[in-house]
Amino acid sequence: MNRPVSLLRQHIAEATEVIRLTTSMRPSIGIILGTGLGELADRIEQECAIPYENIPHFPISTVESHHGRLIFGRLAGRDVVAMQGRFHFYEGYTMQQITFPVRVMHALGVRTLIVSNAAGGLNPLFRRGDLMVIVDHINLMGDNPLIGPNDETLGPRFPDMSEPYSRRLIALAEDIALELRLKLQKGVYVALTGPSLETRAEYRFLRLIGADAVGMSTVPEVIVARHMSMEVFGLSIITDECFPDALQPLSLEEVLQAARTAEPKMTQLITELVARLPATP
């Protein structure tokens, strides 16, 4: 029963060791960039960028809008590591593979994780191009990355999820948005496996159970981050309006275009948030 746990620790150590051959940075802030959200990577003063295929046990992103690099550098004067491209359950990876980079980030020194994604808006008050701070989530992916033997050196068997997204960071983001005059929504993110989009009936159901936005990522990464006691901030760009009675066919290009249009606002908000995070000793 202990072998899979020991194997996970071994894989984390092997990935970290290879990364250490390229950089000695110990960033306290990690950033995961979602679909079409690559502009923030350009803001980072890069020390190095390591392709995922060069890191042992890292999956390879198969989604055309995800580049697949781990970027180390400085953003707003702070040492950061950013995933330019993430992994999804619908690509055929296990939950443990999807979240492995978060484990590696933690081993490298990350204690604050910022996650972003493109999501469909369910709340009728939301509009395409809005930014939504994630205040909570609903996991409808039918799986959990913590299933299986638990390694107590990484986190507890039954991690608390009463505050998956840091209230402190949410309040800080709201203050920043007010200063920058950025419209900022707040809401609950629901994750499904994809890759098919939802039906009208499914959108009605998701809204009925309290979801404000829907996507195919983020939740597994947040669960693993909280398992390791990382502080998490989540942000969605609303790329389309999923209103059942006015539903229109949607293409990936339309999603990417909406993400590109709203991305400067997200980049501005996250950059300022990073600047105001307290330095870790």
C-alpha cells in the first residue's frame, strides 16, 4: 500500500532535481495560465523557460492553445513560476497527472497559487469578457486527485475545504479592482470533464445548483494545492454566455478571441495582486 505514495515522492524529487539543473530560484508564488491567457507570461522577466517534455513525469499538453512551458522569473518585483499551459482530464490523463505540476511547484517553494481559466457564464448578470473571482467551486468531474493512498508528508487524508479560495486574497483583489476601475464579478465555478460543451438542460441544472460559471479545469489543481496548505486565488474570464433560452453554437476560436480581449484586464489585476502579496521569509 505504501509503494504508490513513495513513488509520488520519488517522482516529485526527480522532477525538482532536473529543474534545479536550470534554475536555483525558489519562487513563493505560482501561476497557472488557462486557455488563451498567455499575455501574462510576456510580462514576466524570464530567467528561464523549461518545456514540459524536458521535466520528468510532466504530462504534455495536447490542447492547441496551451504552449507547455514552465516559466521562472520576476513579476512585479517578485519571484514567480508560471505554467504556460495546463493539463485537462479530457486529454486522457489521470487526476494525479493533471495535478503533478502543483506538487512540483510546492516542492520548489511555492506557497501561494494563482489559477486562471476561461469559463462559460451561467449567471444572467454576467457578460462575455467579464472577470470573475472564484469564491468557491463545485466538483462534478466524477473524480478527485486525492483518491488512493495518502502521503501524510504532503497533506492530511481528509483536507478541509471550507475555504478553498483565500478570502484574504479575494478581498485584496476587490480593493485592487476598485482602484483600477475594473469591473469584477464574484461567483462559484463548477468543473465538468468536457470536452463536449453542455446542453441547454445541463446549463439549467448547473445554474439551479448554484454555479455562476462552468469550465473543464482548475478544481483538481485547487484540491491538491489545499491538500498541501497552499493559499489559492482563482480568476475566470467569462468567454461566452451559457443562457439556455438564448444558446448559440460556440467555436474554440470564439472562446480564444473573448479571452484575448479580456486578458489585459486579468493581467493587470494579477500583476498588481502579486505586487501586494506579503514577502515570505
